[in-house]
Amino acid sequence: MLHIDKKGYLWAGTRDNGLFRITYSVLNDKIDITVKDYSYLLPDKSVRSIFEDSHGDIWVGTRYQGVCRLTSKDNDEYDVMSIGMSQGMTSDWIRSIAEDADHSMWIGSVMGIDKLIPEDNGYRVFNFSRANNFFASINSILPQQDHSLWVTSDKGLVHIIDGATERSVPFPVYITAVNLGDTSFKYKAYHKGASFKLKYNQNQAAFEFSSPGFINEKQVLYSYRLVGSGDTVWSKGSNLHNVSYASLKPGSYRFEVRTTGWNEEIGAIAFFEFAIRPPYWRTWWFYSLVGLAVLFLFYIFYRYRIRQLLQMQKVRNSIASDLHDDIGTTLTNINMLSEISRKNLGQPAEAEKYLQRISEEVTSTSQALNDIIWSVNSRNDSMEETLSRMRRYAAELFDDSNTACQLDVDDNIAAKKISMEQRRDVYLVYKESMNNIVKHAAARNVWISVKCVAEKLFLYIKDDGKGFDPDIVTDRNGLKNIRSRAEKWKGLVKINSITGNGTLIEIIITLTG
């Protein structure tokens, strides 16, 4: 490739050995030739075209590294600017270079034509062939004053009118189809302010979009993003017309798409808004319900604890009352009897009588105290322990008497758990009934039956003693205590007795556990 510039230098580009500037002169019939190698300025020594623009800059087209512009400096040096595919050129194999009246550079390559438009201190690359869908191997370019070009190529001689496509505004973009979850929407039915809310498991979305770029729709570049997702950066421009998203988290979303114009400007944004509802366990009302449930459980626990404390206090009061009424009264009696015995020491027979009563009171007090200690022991909170104590008491009570006692117990009742207070009342009802038989019945046989049916305790005590009339009012507290303790647990007492024919006492108590 050869070219003589405005300064008279001859530029020679070789196929594989670089670029040289040749200076020659004739003096006294002698030709003086100076050759200077500028190959070191080029990124590629395979030169395919040379051109000088209106500013005197030298343009060199290479085989592998695009085009280079050499701008002259002092001392025969040049500034170099390289433009290739990395800057947006269609190809790096440059075969022709030309300049039009607007000082834009036209670069012909084996793939088509690029237009370099002056901007500031450089050039903006405009892919003329891509925009106009004209691809050919260009041999030469000849610009005309009427903004047209004559081009020779492997497709023949071509006349092109430059319509300054690079100045065109970005094409409008339209969302043509939307698929959210398992539901499709036509974009024409969509309007601003419309609300599309999906269930949490409908967490996928797909969009299709297009632009009426009538020059060459295949070269329209789209970029998009989904605002509300983790990555809201605009995608790199491409000619894809659809995009899909999967596994979206609950929240509000806005899909946006735009085009990039030939002038590198960004077009207007088309958008579509939708939302994915969270699952019910991540909603504010569910959190509120959970909070209320937790508060309610704390309240229930608080009330339960208060009831437990009140129950414990009630038991303590009962024990204190028993100690005061039974033990305290008995001790007072013992003290009085002791004082009377001391005063009657001179009468042994009379003193013996009071000492006998003191012995009985001590025995009674010992039994009462033993009953209290037994009732508060948590290891005895079962019917099995209660029944064992009932057997022992009956055996001790009738051991030295002529009365035969038979105890019949339901096998299913032994494993029942009852509270301390109820266990004590059941035992005391039984004990009071047995004491009444010993003191008043003069019975030869006693039959005791204990059963449990539907959480109710049935205690039957029968004797063949002399009986009594239950309708006669007496000042004794035995039967009153029995009824009072049974009614305390929503129970009842039935007494069937005929004078001379024995007595049957039926006691029913509801077990509370």
C-alpha cells in the first residue's frame, strides 16, 4: 500500500513487515532517499490500507488489530490512537478508509462498514452495517457531497445514502406478554396502578418484550432489570426478547426494560409491577396471633401457678387447723387431766382413771399426727398407698376384737393418682366410718368394698351391728364430717340402717387426680 501525504512523504505499508515513511529528493542529478520505520507505532505489522484525512493525520488499516490514526508531533514523532473490535468495530481486518464532508471516517472491513463519528478528542464507533443489515467484504469507499457513498465489495458496486442513523432516538419498547406463576396476562390489558398479587408458591415470572425497529429489528439492544430482587443492575444490552425469573422471595417487584439507541442514548422504560404475598406464617397477623398465644400461655401458666400456690396455702391452713383443733385440743385435755391426776394422787383409784384417759388421748394424738404426716407425703399420692393404709388401719382396729373385717378392692383402682388433699379426705371418711362401727355398732362382721367407675370412687361399708335411725338428730359430729368431706369433692353419702339389722354406708367421691 502506497500513499503520498500533503507534506510530500511517501508512506509504504507492507503485507507483513510494517509501515515505512520514505523521503526522497533530487540534487545534482542525484536521488537522495531516506527511509524511516514506523512499524513500532502499530499494534500489527500486517498493513492493508493507508489514508490521509483532512487534518493531515495518517490512518493505517491492519489485518489483525483494526485501524490506527497517526497524528504528527515535533521531531518526526506521532501520537497513536487505535480502534478495533474491543472499541466496538465490526471487524479488525480493515481493507479501506475514507472521510466524508462532515469529517466522519468510513472504515471498510471484511464484515462491512463502520462509521467513526468525531466526538471531543476521539471518535464514537457506529456499526453502519449492523444498523442497516448490510454485511459484505468492502474493497473501497468513495464518499460524495450529497451524503452518499459508492462502495465496491464482494457483492459488487453499491450506492449507499447515509441517513445519519446514528442520530436516531432510541426505539420505544413494549412488554408483549407476562406470565406470573401459573397465570398469563396480556400487556394490553395492563394499566398503571393495576395490582397483581400472587401466592407465595407462585414465585416465578416470565416476560416478553419487543420494539418496532423497522430498519433492523435483529440489532435492537435491550437491557432489563427486576427491581425488588437481590440484583437491580441493568443487564448488558442484547437482542434477547424474553427473560424469566424463578424462586422469587415474597415482596413487591417492578420489571423494567429499555432499548439503547444508535446514538448510545437510553430509551424510555416500559415496566410491569406485581407482588408475591408471603406465606401465612410470615404475615403480621400470624405473628400477632403467635404473640397473643404466647401471652395467653403465660397467663394460663400464671393462673395455674397462682392456683397451685393457693392450693398449697389451703393445705397449709388445713394442716394448721388440724394441728390446732385436734392436736392442740388434745394437748389441752392432757394438760387438764394431768393436773386433775396430780390433785388426786392421794386417791389411787381416781388417779388411775384419769391416767387411763391421758393414755387414750396420747394414743389419739399420735394417730392424728401420724395421719397428718402421711397425708402430706407426696410418695403416698396413689390409691395403692391409700388402700394399704386402709388395710393396716382395719387390721389394727379389729385385731383384738371379736369383729371380722373383709376388704374387697377393685384391681383397676390401685394405679389411680389422687391429690394430697383428696387422698387425706378419702382416708378420713373411711377412718371415721370405721371408728363409728367400733364405738357404736357392736358388729361381728364388717364388709368393705372399694371400686372405681368413670373417675368416681365408690366406698361401701356394711356391718351386721345393732344399727341406728339416721333421721334422729344427735350432737355427734362423725356423720356430719363424713358428709362434709364427700360434698367437698362433689360427692354424696347414702346411709341405709335399720335398728337391729346393721348399717350400709355408701360414699361416692369424684376423683380429681
